[in-house]
Amino acid sequence: MEKLLIVAALVCQPGERLIDLTGKLPRGLQFMDIVVSVEPFYARLYIYQLGFPDSFQQCCSNKPTSVLRVPIGTGRFCIRQSQPKMKWRVRALLHYLSRGRH
């Protein structure tokens, strides 16, 4: 039974899309900003870290474009859309913090 629960936590829900950025992001990066564009403007997009569906963030609150700040975690995310034929585009903005002199 424990193995079944572990496997269930490692997949997105039916109808959702897995975005796997594992190994594609720099080490030590904790957050990234995601620029999301949706059509039609009233549609919504939900994103959460794989395994944590209750911690989702949504956009775009009747705007065609919005920015979400999401924690990197494992680098694996699930995306759910509110409308079956909606169009969406996601772009990530990575911010590096310098630890040296400014």
C-alpha cells in the first residue's frame, strides 16, 4: 500500500501536463517567475509542484498575461487548464543573486 501512495504522489492528475525541469535549472535556485499568457483571457491556468496538488497557484484573473513566483523544489510541476480548448504559453524568468560585491 505504501508503494502505491508513493507512485501516486509522483504523477500529475489525469488531464494535467507534467513539466519536468529537473537538471535544466541551475543549482541553488529557489524560485522562478513564470510569465503565463492565456486565451481566452477569462481562462485560468493552475500550476503546482509535483506531489503537492493542494499548493497550486492560479492565474490569470481575467487578464491575458500574468506572472507567478513559484518555488523550484524538485523542478517538476503539474499544469491544469480550466478550459479544454484554451491556448496558453509559459515562460520562465530565472533570477540569480550575486553573493559578491555589487
